[in-house]
Amino acid sequence: MSGNSKKINIEVELDSKNIPTNIKWNATDLEGYDEASCRAMLLSLWDHTQKDTLRLDLWTRDMTVDEMKIFFHQTLVTMADTLENSTNDERISGDMRDFCSYFAEKMEIKE
């Protein structure tokens, strides 16, 4: 392991039916916060051995449908940015951004 590392910690509080009631996270370089709370998270990890994506998608009961629509839209836009940064493929990233605009329109999200 290299001499530089950072930690990201996620704690999920559950009710008696194992439904998330609170999602808290912190990181060694989370500036201005000891810990942050959120209502939803999408975590994707690439297993290069199995060539498969491992996912953890969680949201609390407090997450509204309108917030979920915005959350998904922002996540899709970020994915388009990440795709362009990692592949230098402006064409497909642009197509993905076009879809993001379509998604926002259909979900009636104001951009």
C-alpha cells in the first residue's frame, strides 16, 4: 500500500424492519464537518476479477419522491462527467447529457 491513504466511513441506522432511518458518513478529508447526514446513497464498486458491479443503494423513509428524482438526475449528470473524464469520449458523454435533459423534463425537474 502506498504511504498516502484516506478513509471513508458509512454508518446506516436501521429500524426494527431493517429499513434505513439515517445514513451518516465521514471521511478523513471532509472539510468543515465531523460527520455528514444524508437521506440516500448509491455506491457502486467495480469487481475487476468478476467483471461485475457491486452495488449498495439505500434511502431513508424521509427521502421524498421529488428529492429522489433530483438525486437521480444529479447522479446521472455526474456519471456523464465521469464517463467523459475517464474515456475522453465527448460524443457518448454528450448523448448521456442529452438523456439527462430528457430525464429532467420528463420528471419535471427544473435545471
